[in-house]
Amino acid sequence: MICIACQHEKSVRGGKDRKGNQRYLCNQCGKYFLAASDKPLGNMRISTKQAAIAIGLLVEGMSIRSVERVTELHRDTIDDLILTAGENCQRLLDSKIKGVEVKDVEADELWSFVGMKEKTRLARMRSQEFGDSWTFIAIERETKLILAHKVGLRDHETCWAFLLKLKSAIGNGHFQMTTDGLRSYTLNVPYVFGMQVSFAQLIKSYSSSQEQTRYSPATISGIEKLPIFGAPEEDRISTSFIERFNLTLRMSNRRHTRLTNAHSKSLKHHKAMQAIVFAHYNFCRKHETLKGNTPAMASKLADHVWTIRELVELAAAS
């Protein structure tokens, strides 16, 4: 066991702390320390069981204050837990989702905001950390695995970073990809994936109606399936699965729920909570169309349904 303070390799058991974690005594410097695997939450003074309960409530769509009332953990502790677990989950996603063989990929962007909406940010001259926030998401149609996501603006730079991340997540086999009509995809997808991809865009036209209220969705007046590169199959040109996942994300992550005051107040918490939700969806959440398996099991990235406690511990070790 390596000492955290002096990196000396020789140590002996030194009893247990008040949480029941095994302590070690360094023979070199005489300090007590815990093994890294015994502290999946770093220096946080809550047990893994408490953390798993809190995260389980968060990914079921509860707000921080609701979780505070149920678990009796202070909201500041829950905030710190989101940052710690979110960083670990993002590292887990980056390390686990590599070289996945895919057949049909759908990508879309989901809108949200941090702190305030874009109009208010501009009026108050606040930094770009606040205002509109878009999450680019790619899903594998058959396994329902979330292959990659990227939080940023709905611009060329974020789209490019998202596609590079998606490139590192998939294998070398040929696949078909469908996106919406965002122009950043049009040239960048063929450039990033080359002959590996058959690429098409699904372009929806909307009509305005006098009966349309402020919060009602616009009426779709037409859909155009536009092949861009390669030889995409027309019957597989669709964004239905990624749009259905967008609904799941809005239901599972309170920060994405519309018309509430539960929106993210800081960008780092916004990113961290999304990493937790995506990791939970891939490894812990059973999918009905996969016969009770998780997307990670369908993609052969896991051999069983992970518990949230396993997710917390394995993410910390990744």
C-alpha cells in the first residue's frame, strides 16, 4: 500500500476510521492514510451508501433541495457530491466507451441554460459561462448506448469537438449517421469520419399558427430526408431515438426541466450532473427494449446491471 503523503510503499494496518474504512500506518513518515479505493469520494465525509442514495434520487429527477429533505444531507454537501461524482463519471465514460462497434448513430442538440437565459445575460453583460447551453448527444440506435456528449454552444467549435469525441468512442467499422439540419454537421461529419460513414440529415420544416401559444411546440409542416455523403439507407434516416432520449434526459435531470427554478446556477455543476446522468443511463438503467439489459450490456461493455454504488466506486477507480 502506497502512502499518500510520502509515497512510501511499506505500511501496516492501523485500525479503522469512524466510517469503518480500513486505515494504514506508513512505516516511513508515521502518518495514517486510507487506500484510494476506500475513499471513492475523495475527502468528502459521507459514506458511499449515502452518496449512492443521493445520486439515485438525483437521476430520478429530484431537485437538490428535495434530496436534501429526503436524505438530510446539506445541499452544499450534495453540490460537492455532484462535482466529485460527475468528474469521476466523465472519466469513466471517456475510458470505457472506446472502440465500440456501431451500425446506426443518431445525433442531436439539447437546449438548456445556466444561471439565466441568453437575453438576460446579454442585457446584464455577464460572462459566457451563463446563458444558453447546448448539449450535443450521440446515441447508437440498436443498443441505445450514449456514445458521446459535449456541452457548449450550438456552434462550429462545439460541434467539431463533439465529433472528435464521437470518433474516439466508436470502432473502425462502417456505420450510418443521421443528424438534424445544423450546417456544422454538413461538412464536418464527412471530414472527421471519411469513408467510414454514410451520412444523412433529417430536415424538419415548421409552420407558425395563430393558435399556437407561447409554450406549445410548433407544428411540423414537412420532413426532408437529405443524403449528404456515402450511401445512407432511406428507411434508416431518422432522429426519433435521439429525440426520445432527449425527453428521458429532461425527465431524469431536474436541471433540464422546463419552466422551473431548478436550472443550473453554475456551468461546472451543469456539466457534472449530465456526466452522472449519462453514466447512470449507460451502466445502471435497464432498458425495456433491451429485455431488461442496460445499453452497456447490449454493447458488451458490462456483464451485469451496475448498482449506483458500483458506479460511484468504479468511476472513482477509473
